Amino acid sequence: MILLTATWCGYCRKQRADFLAAGLAYAEFDVETDQLGRRLYEALPTPRGVPVIIVADEWKIGYGEGLGAHLLRVNPQLAKPAAANAREGAARAPTASAG
């Protein structure tokens, strides 16, 4: 699964958070700063905004509330491996300060 985004896009941030919360595995490309992201965006029949979600040969433009959980229900193979989820959780965990 691919998520096309732009740094200034609030709905892109919301979609990313939704996908992370659902535990989806996806590749993200910025359409303005990443060459591959730009090429993928321009290859769409009607590129008209971000975020763009591409799964196999289907695509959707715009934020979809709850889309992460829905995609996981209909496509369980989109789940992140458990090891990746554990690494992300550890990276976000607060650290104890010495004192």
C-alpha cells in the first residue's frame, strides 16, 4: 500500500495517524519532495489533491476517517509485522530522566 502526501497537508497527517493506529504497513512518498512520489502522483488518471491511497490497482484521493481499520479488515495482509509495531512503540515511549 502506498500513501502519497505533502508536508503542508493536515489531512495527510490525519491519514498517517489513522494508518499507524490501525497497524497498517505502507510506504509513504511526498509528492513535492520525492521524485518517486511525484511520478506516482502524476501517473494517476486525475491527480487532484492529497492524500492519495493506492492499494494494488485501486486508488482513493482524500482523507478517509477509519479507513485504516477498514482496509485491515478487508485486507489482513496489509498488517505490519509484529516486530515493526514493537520497534515503533519503543521509539515513541517516553524515556526516564536520571535524577
